[in-house]
Amino acid sequence: MNGFAWRLLTYFIKPVMILRDLGIGASIKESAALFRRTCEAIVGPGSISLIFLIIGIIALAPVFLVSLGVNGALILAAIAEYILLIVILTIIASALQEVFNTPLHIYAKTGTVPSAFSSDLITIVFIPKNSRMSPGNNYPFFIELT
């Protein structure tokens, strides 16, 4: 659980470092303070990673089917291609997550959504402090800070 709490407290560290030109220690403090001050929870911080995980699992099916055959070279080629696919998916997911975190940071800091992003997309991610969380409040995935 400590690693998970660390991930939430440093959720905005990269945008803080880049946009505010702070060092590592100051960025961690600013990220944690911004997170605690602006929201009770963030809905689905790993949703991009989850989508790519599902793609990776689906892509494992052909490797499994090839492994049923007897050709060892074909099996090794399928495994090598799958490992390459996982590396590529990880890089793309990481880049997309950082692209999404920057407007989230701007919204948390200023309360305004950057013009290049949909207001609905950004605001649904945050569950404001003192809000009532229930299944009827459109929060399908959430991580509550305790």
C-alpha cells in the first residue's frame, strides 16, 4: 500500500517539475499538496494502463495458439514478437498517461480546463472534496484517499 500512496502523492510530479521549474524535493511536496488540496480521489488513474493491459492480454492469444504447434522456431518467434509488442505498448501507454496528467495538473492548480481538452474528460476524473460518492454519482472507478 505504501507504493500506491507514493504514486498518488507524486501523481503530478512531472508536470510540476516542468511547468514550475522546481527541483525533485520541492516538486514532490507541491504535487502532494496539490493532490490533497484539490481532490478527495482521482477516478481511474491507471485507466490508460488498464486499456493497454487488456490489449496485451488479447495479443497473447496468438502466442498461445502457436505454442500448441510443434515448430520450436515459430514458438520462439511468436514469443519474441509478443515481448516487442509489450515493450511498445508500455512506451505508448506511459506517454499517453503523461500527456493526460499535464492538463489534470493545470485543472487541479487553476480550476480551468486547457482549451485543447474536453471539459467533460478532465472534470470527470476528479472527485472534489466533500462530495458524496455513490454508484449513482457517475464514479465507476475511484481510489479513495484515507
